[in-house]
Amino acid sequence: MERLFRLRKTESLIGEHQELENQEIFFASPDELNDPLEGFLNIFWQGDRIVWRNFFKYYIYNLSVMTYCAASNEELNLSRKDINFNVDLRCVPDPVLREFYADCGNEFVNSELVIELVDYLSRSDKKLFRDELAYVLNSLHVMALKIVFFQASKIFVDPVFGAIGNSQTVDAQLPGRAFLDAVASDQLATIANLHKVSAYESSILILGKVALAERKGNILYLVTGIQFDYIERLIELVYDDIYISCFMMDFPKAPMWGYYADGHKGCCLIFSTKQTNYLDDYIKKTSDRVMQVKRLSGKNWTSMKVSQVKYSNTYPEVCFFSSVGHIVTRVYQDSWLSESGNRSYHYEQRYSNHDAWRDNYYTEAHRLFFQKASTWGDENEARAIIMNFPEQSSISDRKLMYHFDNLQGIVFGAKTPASDKYKIMEIIHRKCSENNRDQFKFYQAFFSHIAGEMDMVELSGMNYPSPTNI
């Protein structure tokens, strides 16, 4: 049996959230954690002609549909959440949108430039990483805007569409041979990195030349934002339902008490772990640590894996087309991985043995989310992750209940108020009695001048059972 440490603010333990009373472990989304690179996925795009053509079809579909909707309803406030991939492009429900998209999509995807680009990407099997793909999309975006806004000018009276759709200034920005040469270059990563500086400048130039700088936000977004948000939304299709709970392998150091435990006013929970059956059978290892947990609405206890984090500045690569997990299956099969009766090799790779693909998908999730940058190495973190929470949209529901037997002790911070200590001991003593526990230990954290780091001392008089009357 080995120990894990978990720092918490007393507000979380005995305040509004009542984590101690309810025996709850909260799981945070990657965005809610302190590392800005938490959840970073080193994604690349690599595929055959079918998936690349469909990739650009979805791009022009979203640009055309969002343009049409913005022109139809000025009350709309377009954003990344409006980008939609769960649509079968073969049968867009709205007939007017279907015709508008068809006009825009056919011209864009069947243009000489896009055809040559798709042929090169599929033939060379080249990997495009995030920045490189951003360079490709932003370069093509001028052409896509011109096509979509020109089609919109035939339907809507708003002069902005004709101003861009028929603008010679826009024509001067259209990509050509130099763009294709850059994509094929061995220096594409460097080119893409330099392109970051000029990407927004190019878009603003288009706006300025056609006197649109004061236009409403939707036009600004369609010109300057959607091409970058498109990539971020794509990434959300891979692993977007990961929630993380953090522990430490060692007794936490002073900076960690300061940051995670409210300036030493919080507490550190000590959990025991052991080896048993698994919540996730596909990741069994004899060395795994597990805790007994259950869903808040569940009845049966099961075992949750807690594994040590690996620290590295090299992030594993993830192929987008092989790793999409958050899209309607039929849509992904028929509208992403198929075209004109033909199937992408990604289709066969995924669906010829879907059980094996799914097991690998979850295994990769654990590998990716049990890694942090080397700069965090002093934390010596362990973590548990949960995927597919039933009600993941609500923060209050992203919790599991731990078995009281797993909670072996509590360490009070150097500045934990006496009143909070009393409340915590009162809860623990009652729970020990209710659960027939014959032992529970409390500790006090302090800075050891001898060791030069944080240490803890057992508070024998406060343990359960205690000679004092709590």
C-alpha cells in the first residue's frame, strides 16, 4: 500500500463544495489547470486525397454557412462554437443553404490551386502540423472569402460582399505558385512560423482597402478569425472530454503549499492506494496504483487508476484523421472518410477492427495526458483521468466519490485556522465512527530548518480514536 498526497483549500473541503463531507474528488478540465500547455496535443494532418478533399469541403462549408447566417440575421454573434463538423455534406438539411454551399464548395474545392494542393499532400504523404496548417488555411482564406462573398453578393444587398467578392485588392492577395512551392518546401515549418506575424496584417489589409475597418464584428470574424478557429475546433474533435484530478507522489514542497493550498491555509489529504481490478481494463499494469471510487449517482465501487506523470519537453505526435473521437460515426464514415463510393485508408484502419482502434484511442489518451513539461518536474505529480462524464458540461457533476478507507490522514497547513482544523476533525471523527474505522491520523505541516523543506509531524492527541472529546 502506497500513499498519495492531494492539496486542497479548506473552502473546497468544508466550504461551499463540502468535498470532505461528501468524500469527493473533483476533476478539472485541462483549461482549468495551471499549466498553459496542459492538454497540448502535438497534432498533425496527414492523409490521402479523400480526407484532404473532405477537409477543405468542411472548411468552405463552414465559411459559406456562417456567411449566409450572418447576412440573414444581424443579431447573430459568430464565434468558434458555430463551426460545425457533425453535418453530412451530401445532404445539408436546409435547401437554400445546400444550394449556397454547393455553389461555393464546388468552385473552391475544384479550383486548380486546391486540386494541385490536395494532389501534392496526398501523393507526398506530408505531415502538416498546427502552424503549418494555419499557414495553408490562411493563405487559401483570401480565395475562399472571394468565392463565398461573391456568391453572397448575388443574394444579399449588403455592399460588403460585393466589395470583397469583386475587389482587385483581394485579387492581389490570392495565393499562387509561390504558395504551392512553400507547402512543398523542406522549410515549411520556418515559413509557417514567420507567417504568424503577417497573417493578421494581411487580413486587416483586405478590410482596410475596401473601407471595412468599421464593419460589424461578424464580418471582421469571417475575414480575420474563422480560419484559425477552424483548426482549434478540429483539435477538439480528438480528445475533448478529458478531466483530470491531481495528486503528488511525495509530501508537497513549500511553493506547492503556497499555490495549491491557499498560502498554507489549506490541507493535504493523504490517500492510500493498492492493486486490484480496474475502472479501465484496457490500461492494466501490475504496477498501477488504484483507489476505490464510484459515480455520485452510482451504487457499485470500482477501482480508479492513478499514475505518475512523466516530464518531457517532447510531446508525442497525434495523427488527426486517425484520432477523431467526437463526431457522429455515420457522418465521419460517409462525409469525412468516403467520397463518390471510395473509402480513405483511414476508414479501413479505423473500422476494419473498431474495437482495437477504440482500445488504442483510450490508451493514447492516457499516454498524452500523463505528460507535462519538464519545468513542472519538481511537483512529482500523479493523476487520474476520466473520460466521457455523463454530465460533463456542469462543473458540479465532474466528481467521483472516494471510499473513506482510502483516506488515511490529513495534514494541516502551517497557517490553517484553528476553527477550520476543529471542523475537519469533527467531520473525520464522525465518519470514522460511522464507518467502523479504528484509526485516522492528523498531522501538522511545518518548515524544517534542518532539512530546509516542508515536513510534517503527527498530532497524536487529535488522532482517531482520541483521548480528547471532539
